[in-house]
Amino acid sequence: MHYEKANIHNRMRPRAPEEITGHGAKLLEICHEVYAFDRIGDLYKDFKEGIIKCSYQDIEEKIRSSKAQKMAVLVSGDVGFFSMAKRLDEKFRIDFDVFFTCGISSLQYLCSKIKLSYEDVRAVSLHGREGNLPGSIAYNRYTCSDRRG
């Protein structure tokens, strides 16, 4: 039997689950099981009861052995920007319907607050990797990084 599985991927600032989009909130509401990595489960515990915290290593076994028809996986980060969403899609897209739903990204949020179009911003990810942040700053008018280098 082929179940509809939902992968909800939201970017949030610490202690700000209210930044989830209306669409993301509806998906969380209809999902029978919600899985979360790291601190995301703690952030959303008042938003959705019964969040199942697990590691990335355990997620595949848990989802494949579940009887739930609709599931969500909450992870931090921006969909499409060095995201866990890509890895989850690769694991599940053959056997399940996988959907991505983003929240308010930090870059989008920052640029809206300072009234800057982010099409001219060089986005640099140093999440779990080394990089040349000073070089990016030197050669680009605007640089946004998700971690300090």
C-alpha cells in the first residue's frame, strides 16, 4: 500500500515556532506522527503533542515501520540550502510521496527587516563545514552566513 507521507521542513529562530506558515501548521495538524531532530522537538512540544524525537540514523527505520498514513519530519534549516530535506527526499521519494514546506527563512526574514532584496546577497553556509567567509565578504556587496566561520 502506498501511503501519502508529508515531510515538513521549517526554518525557525530559537523559541519562535509561531513563524511556521499557515500551510505548515495545517500539515502538522493533520499528520498522525511527527518526528523531529535535535532541539526542534523541544521548540514545538507546545505546538503539537506527541512529537517523536529521533536521530537522523533512526529516522528511516521509524518511518518505514510506521503504520501512520501521514507523517511529518521537522528539521532546522532552509529548504534547498544545504538542507536535510534533500537527504530525506533521497531516502523516501521512491516509496512515499514527499512534500517540502518551508517556514520563514532567516535570510528572507533579515532582508525583509532591513528592506533589502536578497537577489544580490551571497548566501554562504558554514553549517558543519569550513569556508572562506572573509573572502565572500570581500568580494560581494552583501553576504549572509548561517554560521560564524
